[in-house]
Amino acid sequence: MEKEKQIRLENLIKISDVLWEIPQEFRQDMRVPARVFANQHILEDVFEDRSLWQLVNVATLPGIQKFAFAMPDIHQGYGFPIGGVAATAIDEGGVISPGGIGYDINCGVRLLRVSMTADELKPYLADLATEIFHAIPSGVGRGGKLKLNQEDLAKVLRDGAHRMVELGYGTQGDLEYCEETGRMTNADATLITTTAKKRGADQLGTLGSGNHFLEIQRVDEIFDEKSAQVYGLEKNMVTVMIHCGSRGLGHQTCTDHVNSMMPKMGQWGIQLPDRELVCAPFKSPEGQDYFNAMAAAANFAWANRHLIGQWVRDSWKKVIGDSVKITTLYDVSHNIGKRESHEINGKIKQVIMHRKGATRAFGPGRPEVPSHYQPVGQPVLIPGTMGTSSYVLAGTKESMEVGFGTSCHGAGRRMSRVQAKKTVRGSTLRQELEAQGIIIRSDSNSGLAEEAPIAYKDVEDVVSVVDKARLAKKVVRLKPLAVIKGG
Amino acid sequence: MHKDFELLPHTADLKIRVYGTTLEQLFRHALIGMFQSIGPRSKNCKKKGERLYCPQLPQQHDITLQAHDLTSLLVSFLSEALALSDIHNEAYLDVVIHELDQNHIRATLQGVPIEGFEVVEIKAVTYHDLNIKKVDGAWQTDIVFDI
């Protein structure tokens, strides 16, 4: 196995201003070339970590098709880089790899539309932020208000957000406007271990910590009038963005399956350059078990965001009153594996699409997109970093051809948490954000410092690459009014 | 005094380097390093510098694990401690190891109830850069945690 080395500009072929290729000849064990969507500025950061070498490793996966892709928010992960995308052909010995999906299964984003303008909200904003901060636990070790027994939890794992509607939380509309309607039907709750279930039992309705947050925003600028209209977004309208995943239940599920696949790699004759790429043939019992367990954990995350969405409604009603309508625009996953059909070399193939720190971006006419959105494609929700812009994009027809119908997921880190804490003081950051008129509700200044915008790539840059590459197109930009996050 | 662990730079996650004169010490320091580096908050304990000091560690859990090899065993050991921490809202700042070999560990985790972690929550223990080796006669490894 070749020793790891830094990949530099001279190793890349420029396909366009926003697309670069590492040819298959670069390393002997690559089965396909690797492609990264980036501009020159982003590439400079990318060369500083190991993410491109990791992308080359992804290109060695059995059954991988076309290219190992990376989105412009690419950064170093373990196994797959964050922002990595790989399609493996099911009928060609294609594998499924938990590392290509992530420990936080179905980490994703939900965006709600509120029938208020930012000006109308202003007098209530501080109280509302406080109310939401208390209503929706965030940070470490904070249990949720809903404690599920084993039977209830099994139903949530099987039916995801649908189960929450049955229990009286949220609406049918919340389901319709959600990827997979908030339920992957191949989920098998019996494959979630007792340990994972114990962890998840009191975590439904919680945000977690790290880069997870809830943001109250306003629509700042409209780039695509037609799509904005179809999505029901107007200038100065208030939106609420929820970013979180499957909590301890999902993390444990990934850990369990990584541990169970690891010793079996020999029996499938799979040799990998990195242990964290551990995988199983999709058709093997272990591959099937992981996919069906992953779906159950994904359902938990959708139930989670669905419930948090309803509690946002409850908080709004408490502080402002019930004349306000809050509806779900859409909910997307950015750590997930899907069975999809794609045209590859003139043939339609069934693949396992791995998106880790990458968001599906299906275009107009796709059956997976809610019928109301089909004329313009699915919404793609891109959270910015604290105090900076977030975006709503729309999937395009070209996206399937160019990048397997995929877009970025956010800005992507460029500085470690340790370095960020040395560079930024949490209390100073809080003051700076408040000086911009952004209300912060967080009980950890240290947690704030680590999430400082300077620690991330520029989201404007990342989104402009996605737009230019035709992976997805800009629809609106959102700006934060209030940020609620845990430590 | 021998160093037990230190924090290393890493772009998106948490990385520590762990040292031990024996394999038992390596496992013990890995556990201590994992919990101390995320800033546990416990009203029964005092913060001194970057670390938490507890006069007693009353929360005890016996664990027995099997694994394919030493690397998997370390990951399983830390993962089990992490899961118990999440379930019980505790942090384990020490461990008594009764048995340890390449494929098997039997130990008693010792910890305290916590109100939370000041720094961050660990999602998982990864295999990334995990390479248990002897350097100058002592055991050493890096461990990357997904956060």
C-alpha cells in the first residue's frame, strides 16, 4: 500500500473553474477517478488537510461507479472525507460502508416557514428565543421531555415521523414535505441494539451539541423568483432552521455495525487502504442488516426533527399567540445511504448512494420530490455557520449527470476546535453577534468559540461553487435573527 | 511523572495521544483522556486547570468485552464507557482492570454523576489513526473521537 502523501495542485486535472479531477492513474488501487467541486480559493484550504487522500481511498471501494465525488465543503473525516459521495452498484459486488454515511446517521436540516415578517417578530424575539431555549433541550446530557418505553421506541424506529403524527404531534404536511416522508420503509427496529435503544430512550426532542443548533431567521435575498414562489418564501419572511440528527441512538448504531463488520473483511476478500472504510457487500447479511438498522436510526432522527418542529409551534403559540401559521418547507438528510437508480454509461443501475456531509439535490420532475415542488426541484437546505447566512437551493436536472443529484451540506470546517478556542473568545463572539442584532441563547461560551465562523470555510464561496457547477441553484439567502444552541 | 495523555490538533474532531508504561495503563489513560478532554461538570468535584478532580468515584460498572484484536478491543472498551456515560449521565475518570489481553478485557469503570460536559459531546470512538505501538519501551496510540 502506498504511503500517504499530500496531494497538490499538480496532481489535479482542471475540468472547469469549479471541478477538478484526480485521475485513476494517480494510485494503483483506484477503481474510478476522484472529482472535487471547488474553486481555487477553497482548494488552498483543502490541500492543508488529508481530505483529498481520503477521497482517493474512497475510489478504491468495490463496486464504486463513475467518480468518488467531493462537495466544496470537503474536509477531513475518518474513512470518507466530510462532503464525500460514492455510488456503489448493488449487482456488481457494490459495498455499503457505515463510514460513508457517518456516525450521526441522518444528521440533517429542517426549515419551517412562519407567517410573520422579521419586523413583526422583533418585539417578541428575545422572549421567544428564551422560551425555545427552555422548551427544546440542547447541549450535553440534557434529556428530552418525551421518555419512551421499549414498545413506543420500536414504533418510532419503524415509522419515524409518521409515528409522531399518530401520537398527536405535528401534521400530515410535515410528513409530505420531508425527504422520504420521514420514514424509510426498510427500517428494522429489531436490529437496533439494547444499548442504542437505552441511549435513545430519552433523547427524542433534543438538539444535542457541537454544531447542532436551532436558528430563527429571515429571508434576506431572493435569487430565483419562480422557485421562491413555489417554495412559498417571501422577502423578510421569518423562517426557523433546525439542525440535528439521531443522537446517541444513531451514534451507537454506527459504532455497533462498524465493530461487527471489521473482523469479517477478510471473508469477503476486501482489502482497504483505511480501516474506517470498513464495509460489507450490500447483498451480504451484514450489509443488509446495517442498511436496515441505518434506516431505523434515520427514522429516529426524522421523528426528532418533526417533534422539535412541533415544539417550535408550541413555543410560538405561548409567546405570540395562535394566529401565526408555521409550516414545514422541507427536511433533508446530509448523512445517509439510499437505494437509488442512476444512469451510468448509458445503463440504468441500482446503486447504494453514500452521502456523508452531502445533501440530495433532485431536480424537476423527479418522483421523490413532493408534487408541489416538482416544477422546480427539491429544496436543498444549507445551514451557514453561526451569525452568517444560510441558503435554500433547488435541485437541478443537470445535477444527476454532474454529481449524482447531490449538493454540499454547509460550510465545512477549516480550523480545529482547539485552534478556534485559541483564536476566538466565546464571550467576545457572543458580544459581536449581539452587536449585529443577533440574539444568542447558549449556556457555553467555549462551545460558541469552537463554532465561530472563522473556523469554517466561507459559506458564500461554497454555495457559489455549487451553483456554478449546476449541482443546485440558489433560491434564497437567509440571515439569522436568533441562535439557540447547546454547549 | 509519566505523561498520560495530551490533546492534538485536528480539523473537525477531537484527537488525543495516549501513553502507558503497561497495556493496562494505556487503556486506563485512554479512558481518562477521553472523559477529561471533554470537560465533565460534576458538583461533587473540583476543576483544577484543565482537569476535574473528584474525591470519590462512587458510580461503578463492571464490563467484560471480547474483540477481534487489540485495536478493536480498545475501541470497544471506550465505546462501552461512552454508551454507559450517555445512558446514566456519568463520567468515568478511572478504571480498575482485572484482566486484559489482545482479545479480552474485564474491568470496573469508576465515575461520578455529571450535569454535562463543558467542551463537547463525543459521538463515537473512531479507528482513525489508531495505531497501538511501543515507542521507547512504552505504549502509545492516537485516538480520534467524532464530535
